Amino acid sequence: MQSAFIKDTDQKVYAWHAELEGERFVCTGCAGTMFLKNGMVRVAHFAHAPESHCAFARYESELEVTYKVSIYEALVERYGAKGRIDVEHTGIAGCRPAVFINGRKHRIAIELLVDATDVREIINKSEIYFALNVGVIWVLPFDSERLNGDRLKMKEHEKLLCFMNNKRLLFWHLRRKSFSVAEFGAAYGESTEFYDKNQGDMVYYEGRKLRSTFNITNLINNIYPEDLTRWVSSKRFEMETYKYPLPKSILWKYQPPPKNRHLKRLR
Ligand SMILES: [Zn+2]
């Protein structure tokens, strides 16, 4: 974990801040004692005592921590509202968003999906947030190697998010310190043509629509939360082509400016 309370206070501190030596810490979830690990092997983090059974304790990769801290610091720098932006928010039972924006009008959880993710977890959390009127930004790590080509072979959770998100995915770009949005279209397998002896003619087979691979049709960089719009889906939606339902959700989505905006301005 990256956050803890200083013992006997409600002051939340972050492991990546170095000025914490000599303090004693407790977990923001279970109030158990935590230890600041600042070793050479792993990035600074707080850890429970080995005998702890905290429900919030889970393994985090170095990459996940890097993304979490990057998002938090970029948003604090942009909006300056330190008290309104929180890391590892504990106010929502069953969820612990990487970053939480407690805005004047809206509450937004930024859920970071760096390591393997169970699709059902996305569905469950979406509906927990929905019930509490909290919006969500699901964000994936920007991996230039995967996104450089014309196509992306999606993992299961990426597919679900893509369907929930109107054929788009939202990534956090570490170098740009902002979101990047990729837009997708259907991809087709190779079409083939061969000579069929029985028919005595060339036979042509059109390539099949691929189930997990999609064409990357557009990549938009430098997106910030203010470029996203709030979308409410108040019903579960069963998809014919997909084995999971799209959950009830409040999503902050990137929607390109309407095409006729330019025309309106000219009138
Ligand atoms: Zn704990």
C-alpha cells in the first residue's frame, strides 16, 4: 500500500514521501500497525505485520505503484486540490480506488487495472459504485509496444471495458502524465482464395470478424478528467456477442466533440 495514517492521528501520508522516518503508522482500512518498507529491492510501500488479516492487503506490482503515484501527482498538480484528491480511498466498502476525486459536484473513482484482472471484479465494482452514485474512470497502463501497431489483441477485461466505453479504452501515459484514448473498430481475418476441384472454379472466403482483436482507428493523447463526460447506464445490458453483461455503471467517458459543432459556430 502507498498510504497509511500516522498513528493516533487522521493524517494520511504516502510511502513515496521520504520525510517519514521515525513515525509510526497504521492501516487506513483495518487500523492495524503498518511498517514503511523502503528497501532497495522494491519501491517504498507500507506493509502489514505478517499475522495481519486485513481485507485491503494485496500484492501490488512496482508498475502498479508507479502508475498510481503518477496519476495522483499529475491530478494534484493540475487541480491543486490536494484534500479533494485521495490515494487508496477507503470510504467505499468493497472498493479501494487507486485515486479518488471528491469533487464539489461529483465523486469519481479512478480504478487502475495494471495486473491481471477478473472481469467479474469490474462488473461487481461498477455496480457498487453505481449504487453509491460514484462515477468511475477505468484506466489501463499505456503500453506503447502494444499500441504501436494497427491492431490490438485485447485481454478479456479490456474487451469488457471497450464495450462499456463505446469501443474506446482509456490509458494512463506515464511520460505525458495524462490519459490517452484509443478508439477501436472491428478487425477481420485474412481472406483466402483457392481453386476448388469439385466446383472447377476459384472459391473465395472472406476473412471472419475477429473476436478479440480490434483495429486501432484513432489514438488521442493529452486527455484530462475535464475532457470526460459522465454517462449513466442504469440497467444491466446482455450482449449477444459477449458472454458477460455490461454492468450498471456511471462512467466518465471520452466523447469526441460532435461533428456539427464547427458548423454551428459558423452560423
Ligand atoms: Zn489493514
